[in-house]
Amino acid sequence: MLAWALRHERAALTADFQREYRLDIEGLYSGEISVLRAARLTAKLPRGSQLWRALGGAMAVTDEWDLLNAIEHNIRAMPWAFSDSKERGKAPEPMPYPEINEKYAQASGTKRQRQSSEDYVTKKALARRKQLQEARESKG
């Protein structure tokens, strides 16, 4: 998931790392954050975070949204439940979760695309490491 997010939703991931963990995702390339740690932090981002919103689905909404949706649905369902069964009609439905982003749905299924994302992150990390080494050598 980390590789995909870095490639397709970098801005959302950057915002989430800054907001939730007070970390700069660019530290991944300089060695300040290990890839494993970044992957764990990405997987544990809270519901409603920018990355989850970009991906869609049930994780795209906060717990508060879920609670308000349940309250609103119950308020609409009450009159329906106590109405005459002959005049009832169809029961009210709760508000659906946001649709899953097509870009994510297509990318998450194929092994080739996952490998492509991993290659992309590896190339970026190696390029950044080389850049930092050159900067250190030029100072010293």
C-alpha cells in the first residue's frame, strides 16, 4: 500500500504523515524513516484520513460520520416503522459509503502493477540516497 500511495496519492500521504505523526514522508528517502516503519504507519492511518478519502470505501469516512449516518437513518426509519403497513412503501436506506476510487481498484489487483510500484519507490529512494551522499561529499 505504501508504494501505491507514494506513486498515486503522494500529496494525501504527505499530509497524513504530517498531520497524524508529525513526520515528513521525504524522510523515507533520506533514511530518517525506514520503509517498514512507513508501511506500518501507512496501514494504520485512521479512518477519514486524506489517503483513505482518496481511496474511497468504508475507511474514507470518520467514526463520527458513521454515527451521524446511523442517527439520521434511524430518524428517517421511525416514521416508516410506525406508519400503516399498507401505505409504508420501501424502508429508508442508510447513506452509502463513498465509492472506491477506480484508480485504486484497478491497481490493487495485478502483480505486475504492484511490482511496478515497488520498483518506482526503490528507484526514488536510491536516487535520493545518491543525492544526499553527493551533498555530504561536497561539504566535506
